[in-house]
Amino acid sequence: MNKRIKTLVALALCVAAYFLLQLIPFGSTILYPFQLLVTVLHEFGHALGAIITGGSVERVQINTNGSGVTYTAGGWRPIV
């Protein structure tokens, strides 16, 4: 099996595991750290966009429900 197919199979297995964990009662507890990681990475992208375009980051807030917000000053809004 070539590398591309192995990668696609691994991705498909991860997606299947995610949906299976959503179906079981304690699955959301298992997925919670990953949800927070995704939120941190997402907000980091906003912060990086602000810095790269000449802005600054005032604050990054990650909430316990998995949401987040990045407060920036300046920068180019379409990138941020």
C-alpha cells in the first residue's frame, strides 16, 4: 500500500472513531481534551494572523465549553 492510501485509511479510521465516540455516553468526556486542543489551535491561528499582518494580540480566551475568542488590535481583518 502506498503512503497516500495509508494516510487516507488512517484519516478514515480517525473520523470513524470520532463518530463512534459521539454515540456512546462517556464519549464526549474522552473527546473533551481534543476539543480544547482544536480550539487552542484555531485561536492561535487568529493570533498568528494578527501578528503577521502588523497587529498585536491583547488576549486569548478558551472557555470550558470548547469555544474561544482572540482579542487583537490592528492587523488586516480578512487575515485575522
